Amino acid sequence: MQKIYKYTFILATAAALVFQSCGKEYFDELSANPNQVNVPTLPALLATATSKAGLRTYDAGSVINPYVQYTANPTAGAASDIYETIDFTGTWDGMYFAMADINEMKKLAMAQGSSEYLGVANLLIAYHLIIVNNFWGAAPFSEAFNPSNFTPKYDTDQEIYATTVKLVDDAITELTKTTATVKLAAGSDLIHQGDRAKWLKTAYAIKARLLIKTSKTPTFNAAAVLTALGNSYTSNADDAGMATFQTRNNWATVSRNNASLTLGGWLSEQFIDHLNGTTYGLFDPRLPKITEATTVPNNATYPKWIGTVNGAGNRNNPPHNNTVKDENYISFLSPWTNDTAPILLVTYAELKFIEAEAAFATDKPRAYAAYLAGIRANMDKLQVATADRDAYVADPRVSVGATNLTLALIFKEKYVATYLNPEAWNDARRHNYGYKDFGMPLNAVLPTFIRRLDYPIGERSKNGTQVPAATVRTTRLWWDL
């Protein structure tokens, strides 16, 4: 876990200097670098932290997308689709590199007495640690950033969860303060542009996410979830997203590569059928805002909206052989994944579905209102025409009335609202993969749905004495009862 860091600067697309850090696990020599900053400033560290929060969200989304069947590999039997073990050393390292950078910001914030920087640091450390906890369970943290310890112990999965809750609570405490002598630098904050109040709302949003994750445990407290939500987002304008890139949004790069026949980013049949009327008998107007219709020459009967079956690969309908857009994929024309779209960490729409779930058992009218508000918010984010949005919401299969609202309907709509976000895997596991017609991938190597990741090879090779014993990928994490 230990690293020495050097800070190099690049010119960001938004005309701000964005500092990115790079490092190697354990100690290594640093090459001479004229741009190296030996004592980085708080603004430089903030730019690094907020940039990486977005980029690591993309990384994590890339990991889970096949598991929740947003995407499917065009090659039959691909490891990502059929639950084979995959070495996610790069993802693991990226999370810890980010946390180490943010930890430097935390120390400097404490030294300079800045409650605003300290609050953001605590929140973003928690954000990355939550992803590690969601993917692997137990992980190093209490000893992770001690440069004299090359084999940090693993805190248990429940200890890590408790740590993330405390970090978020600490962030809320600091961000509630309004008297910071060192304010967030707006030009270096790539998420909320130095707006302390928005960061405070995001801290409460992450807390609500953490608390709803325990919905299947005996200690679940729905009232605490609703309290957190009451202090969080009130509209799409509050959403936390990072939109400063060296070239473009990472999902747009996937899409452009696909158009150039690199062939990544194909959308799963499960997700397409969820939207195109096949599964629910109702066409969802968000679909044309997510992907374009297929364009297959000389075949007027070919479906406009068709996904790739996980594990089966593309259909390779002769004579297409993937040289034309014969199945749907991530679009660089979508408001969600175009070149300048933000990589979204958490959204108002997601929070409305959390509210609907939390209120479901005790206040059906509130749950129903939140469910409908979540649909509208997500459609507005995707720039669906108002008339199309309202027609969809008014359909009796959507507007079922408070008494007929079900958790399945809430999860159905939230599945669309969290498209490409790593939080979707938590929902799938909490919902026991219970989306309608959601099946196991073709030729899966596991007998049931995947529930966790194997510890990365890189971590096992460097910290093998501390890595927990191998656990099968169908073993549930403590909150996934």
C-alpha cells in the first residue's frame, strides 16, 4: 500500500491547471522531473482528488457493467461476461493511489486549518474506500498509508464499512462549518467548483447511499436514510459529476473506439430489452437518448434496438460481422456519454429512488412521489422531451398509484437511472438480481450470480501474508444477505 508520490501538471480542457499524481506501490526511485512539485498546494491536490474521483468512477463502472448487464462483450465466452476470475490490479491500485493523494490533501488541510478542504478530503477518501469495500469486502486501511509498513493488515469488511461511515460523518461536520480561513479553490474543484454547500449535500448523498446498502440487515435504519436525504440534493443541479478531461469523457472514448471497430461498449440485451418494450411492453423514451438505433443496410426488418447477449457475443449476422452498427452500443451522441458529459458520481434521480425505497414500508405516498420524481429527474438529465417524459410517466404501467407501488418497480427504474455507475452492482445484489427476465450469462462459469471480486494478483504478490484466504465469487458480502 505504501507509495512515494510525485506531482506533475497538465493543462486541463477547461483552462485550469489540473494536477495528477503518479506513483508505484512500495518504494521506488523517482526520476528527475523539472515539473515535480515537492510540496503540492491544496488547490493542486484538490484538482488531483476531484479529477481522480471521476476517473476512478469510470474504472469502477467498467468493472461492474457486464455483471449488471448494461454492457456485453462482442466476443463469445469473454471472461467479463461469464464470471471468470479477472485480475483487477489496475482498479485496486487506482483506488489506493487516489486515496493516498487525498490523504496528503487531508494532512495539509489539517496543518493549514481548512475545514473545507478537510471535509472534501474525508468525503473523497470515503468515496474510493466504499468502492473497494463494495468490490472486495475486507481491505487495508488503518495501516494502509504508513510508509514504514510494507504489509498493512486487512480491516474486516464491516470495519471498513464503519470507517467509511465515520469518514462521511467527519466530512459533514467539517463542511457544515462556514468559517474556514482557507476556502476551496473554485478553479481547482472539478466537481462542485468550490461550492461548500454543494459538497455538504454530496456528503449527505453518499451517507444515504451507505445506509441504504444495509437494507437487508437487521440493523437497517430507514429513518436515518431519510434524514440524510433531507439534507441532500433538491434538483439535478446538485448532481456530483466530473467533466474536465485531457481529451474527452472516457465513455465517449469507448464509443468512438467502437465506431472505429475496436468493438468495446456494446450494450447488453438485458438493458436494451428493459427499455425497448420487450420486457415491460412499454417503450422507454430514454433509449434514443442513450444509444442510436441500429443501421443495417438492406434489411428493413432488422430491429432498431437490439442488445448483445452476455456470454454469447455479437450475433454476427452475415454479412455484417460487426463492420456496421448491427447492435446497440454506448453513444458519444448521448447527453450521458458525449465528449463533454460529466462522469457522474451521484445524482438527484438516484437519491429519489433511495427515498422511495427507504419510505416504502412506512409511507407509501411519499415513496410513490419519490419514485415518480426519480423517473422525471433522470429523463430530464437525459434531455428527453417533456411530452415524451410525461406520456411515459402517465402510462398505467408506470403510474400505478401509491397502493400498488412495489420495490420491484423502484429497482426497475433505478436500474436505468444508475446506467454505467458502479453503484448499480450494489443494487443488483441487494435486489438479488431480481430484475424481470434477468438471466445468467450464457456459459457462466459460476452456478449463480457473481457477488464479489477475487483479490488482485498484484496485491497477493506484494501483500500476500495479509490478503484474506480465497473466497469464491458467489460468496456474499456481509450486507448482501
